[in-house]
Amino acid sequence: MTSLIQSLLDISQHLTKTDLAAGTLFLVLLGLISRSRRNRSRVKTTKLHGPTSSNPFVGLVPQLFKEEDPSGMVEKWVKEFGPVLSIPVGMGRRNVILADVKAAEHFLARDTGFGRGILWAEEDDHKRQRKALTPAFSVGATRNYLSVFYDSAYKMKSGWEHLLDNGDKDIEVQAWMNHVSLDDLGIAGLGHDFGALSGSRPKVISIFESFERPENTSWISRVLFLLGPVLPVLQRLPAQHNRMMLGIRNSMATIADGLMRDGKKEGVVDKSIMGLLVKAEGASQGLSMSQEEVIAQMNTLLFAGYETTSASLTWALIELCKHPEKQEILRKELARFQGTDPSWDELWSGLPYLNGVVQETLRLHPPLAGIVRVASEDDIIPLTSPIITATGETVSHITIAKGTTVNCSVAYINQAEELWGPDGKEFKPERWLVDENGEDGVGEGAKTIQGYQHILTFSDGPRLCIGKNFALGNFKATLSVLIRNFTFELPDGVETKVGRHRGILPRPKLESEDGPRVPLVVRKVD
Ligand code: HEM
Ligand SMILES: *[C@@H]1O[C@H](CO)[C@@H](O)[C@H](O)[C@H]1NC(C)=O
Ligand SMILES: *[C@@H]1O[C@H](CO)[C@@H](O)[C@H](O)[C@H]1NC(C)=O
Ligand SMILES: CC(=O)N[C@H]1CO[C@H](CO)[C@@H](O)[C@@H]1O
């Protein structure tokens, strides 16, 4: 699971133009280390067409991380070089980009064949941990958290009513979504109320916020942080980023102590994910988890669930502002719930338009635009249709040598016109509605994407997001309360420019703002 954290905290995202030097140093060291560790394969990765770069040290890495529109960037490359291509990443190395569905599905389905993160060979460990977590994430367990999700949504609703009654017109929704997301993960996931919605400022939030403003931290701190997973001793230096990570770890340790103490008590029932996990492990003959393991799992949940949920909720509100008529359709669909809230089953199958809104948001704005892994074995990857390699051969499979970094283009595949049709880039909740003949508007092409409901946002295969039911339940419950009670508009109407802010994950922001801020005009529905 460390690899997930690794990919979320993807180091290079913290590189800005001003510290290209730091980036170069990082890549040189990483290249040296991975080269020395790599058991060189005898097969060669197929030579693929792709863009070039004039920078021999970092290749296209800086562009990759500055890109505001990851899907558009890949689309440009696909048009020029075909759906599987390679890009230079410095020091003579090239990463493979898979924008072909068949290739991507094959790649995501490989379990033990692929490890992620440069030095993380952890397949066995992954299987064991995944097995331990699965019961706590089952639909049966997750539906019990619905009341937690509604409680938080109501707290937010009262908070907003208070602000509006006091004359505020704009509400910066992204910070609120952070609070909702943290409190829900805290209570339902960790058995701990951070109280972010009740006005306390949990340390974890301020730490995440500092990560989100990398420009406020020194490059030395950033580089030490980046190199931490490679040279753990660096994590002990008292640099800013290390202190922040340590801060999160310490907060988790305090929570873990309480959890483990309560877990041992008879009659105390902690139904949070971690509570169930600690109980289950305790019950199976002495196999109980060490405090270190509990902390590690908590960190994973926090890093995997917090930013992803918050960014998605924020994007949903933005899309509904860009399409006021669709916001109104959703409000109408929800209107039958007055003084009562949709049950879990109603959220799942009784509210098709809400489902469409959620699907379209996740399809067009995947928090992870690409899923990146390092091949831990040689592999042969099948393609939808033959391509011409850089050496002029026509092939229907490509070879990937062990040690090659592969980036599976989620953002591109989720909206590619060849799969989704000419309206693939448009926000159309209607495409998910099923008519009386049982037909929906998702074309045959898109249906070749397996994933969750034909999108790759939650990945696919053995590492498919284990928290997806949790995330979807939370997403739908929160939206159902907000849309029933408030209307939303962008400050300059539907034409307001929305950009991206690079933090731990890319976040939406209004172009007029300088941080990851999304102030919307909010009014009470009466
Ligand atoms: C919209 C929200 C979310 C999205 C888009 C999302 C997406 C993803 C993706 C793409 C992966 C695979 C990462 C990779 O293979 O590199 C993943 C894994 C994971 N997610 Fe989520 N996630 C979301 C919410 C959550 C939540 C709320 C939780 C926990 C409560 C969670 C827990 C996990 C865990 C534990 C893994 C690792 C699974 C494994 O490696 O077997 N996620 N998620
Ligand atoms: C390298 O790989 C080969 C075959 O995959 C294996 O037999 C050998 O033990 C490996 N060497 C190291 C140092 O991992
Ligand atoms: C993977 O590709 C996406 C675009 O599809 C890009 O945003 C991301 O930065 C890439 N990640 C790496 C590590 O190359
Ligand atoms: C005016 C209105 O629609 N109010 C709704 C606000 O949301 C709650 C649920 O959170 C509904 O019960 C209300 O009817």
C-alpha cells in the first residue's frame, strides 16, 4: 500500500519551474539508484514513436507536471504518434504511455506482474493487506456509514445557512469539501472525529494545506521529501516536509492508541473501518496488528480517501454550475425527499440522474489522471489494433521490459472520442440513463472499458479502489443534501474560467484565484 501513498505524493508534482535544479538532482540520483537495483532484463522494450525533448536531464517531466489538461496533452500525442507511445524522462530513459483500452486493461489486470513505485516490490504484502481490509469495505459494512455521511452534510448545511444569514454571498466550497471529506473519513474510517466541520482546526488539515502550497516551502525540503522513500535516512532530517509527514504520523499514532485500547475492551463496538480491522485481526488467533501496521493503514486511508473525495465533490459542484439546467433536473429528481433522506438503496438505484451526475464528474475529472507502475517482470501487451513501431515494423503486441515505467492514461481513455463518441468530452449525465428498452447512452466502444461502470477512475483489476463504495455513498449523500437546499452559480456565470492547482493531487480552482479556491455564489432554496 505504500505504493499508493507514493503515487499520490508523487514527488515530481512538487517541482516548480524555479527548482528545475532540484528536479534534475532528484532524477539523476533516482536513475543511479534504480539502475543499480535493477535486475536487467534480456528483452528490450519495443521502440515506440513519441515526442522528443531538448532537455537531456529531465526530458518532458516538467511539462508533464505543469500540464493543466492531462487528457488534452495525451490526445495531442495520440494523434501524432498513435495510442501507445513513449516519452523521454531524462537520462536516456523513456516512459511508456498506454492510451489504448486493450493495452490498458491488460496492464491493470496484471497483479503480481507489476509493482508500483520504483523500489516497491510488494505484491505478497499487498495481497495480505487487501484481504484484511476487504470485509471492512464490503457493501454491507459501508452502508452503515450512510448516517455518518448525512450527519456531516447537515453540519455543513447549518454552517452555510449561518454564513448566508449573516450576509455572505460567496462560499469557498473546496475548503468545505475538505472538511466534509476529512470528518467522514475520520469518523467512518478511523473511528475518530476530527471536528473539522464543528470549527476545530485539526492539525492534519493544516498539514495537507501546506502540502497544497508547495511554493511556500523550500526546495531543499522538497527534495529531501522526494528522496525520502529512496533513502529513508533523509526522512529523519528536520526539514519542513519531513516535519509535516511526521505531524500526520503523530496524529495517526494518537488515534491508533485509542483505537487499539478500545479494540481490546469488551463491549466497546467501534464500527469504523479501522475498528473492524483491529477487531477482526485481534480475533484471528493472535494475528493482531502491530501499532506500526495500524498507523500505516490509517495513513493509507487518509491519503487515498481525503483528496480524491474532496476534489471530486468540488468538481461536481463546478459542473453543475456550468450546466444550470442540469442542476435543476437533479434538484427535481431529489424533490420527493422532503424531511427525509434517500436510503442507501435509493441512492444506488432509485436516483438515476444523481448517478449520472456522479459518473460524469468522475469520468471527466479523475483525481488520478494516469496510473503509473514499474513493470516488475517482462510482459507482452496486446493492442486493439496494430501500430507501426519506431523501427518501422507493424505489430499487434508490444514488449515491455522489466523496470520500464508505464503510465496508463485514465483521463484520456475516460473521454476519448473513439470510445465515447463525438460528445465524449461533454458533461452529459443523460448518457447514463437507461430507457424502457434497457438501453443507455454509453456506446459499444466505451463498454470495452471494464473498470467500474466503464470508467478507469477507480483503476481496475486487483488494485481497483477498495474504497469506491465508500466514496460513492459519500459523494451521493453529500450532493443530495446540498442540491436540495442550495443553488450554485459561478461568480461570473457559466463562462467563468476554471483552472487547475497542483498540490498533492491536481485540484480545481477558479482562474481568478491564486490558490486552490473555488468561491461559488450560493443561495438557499426556498
Ligand atoms: C472519488 C474518490 C476516489 C477515487 C477516484 C479513488 C481512486 C483510486 C485509484 C485510482 C486507486 C488505485 C491506485 C493505484 O493503483 O495506483 C485507488 C486505490 C485505493 N483507494 Fe481509492 N479512490 C477514491 C476514494 C477512496 C476512499 C474514500 C478510500 C477509503 C475510505 C479509498 C481507499 C483506497 C485504498 C485503500 C486503495 C488501495 C487499494 C489497493 O492497493 O489494493 N479510496 N483509489
Ligand atoms: C535476476 O533475475 C533472474 C531471472 O529473473 C533471477 O534468476 C536472478 O536471481 C535475479 N537476480 C537478482 C540479483 O535479483
Ligand atoms: C501520467 O500521465 C498523466 C496524463 O495522462 C499525467 O498527468 C501524469 O503526470 C503522468 N504521471 C507520470 C508519473 O508520468
Ligand atoms: C428546502 C429544502 O428542500 N430543504 C431540504 C434540505 O435538506 C433536507 C435534508 O438534508 C431536507 O429534508 C429538506 O427538505
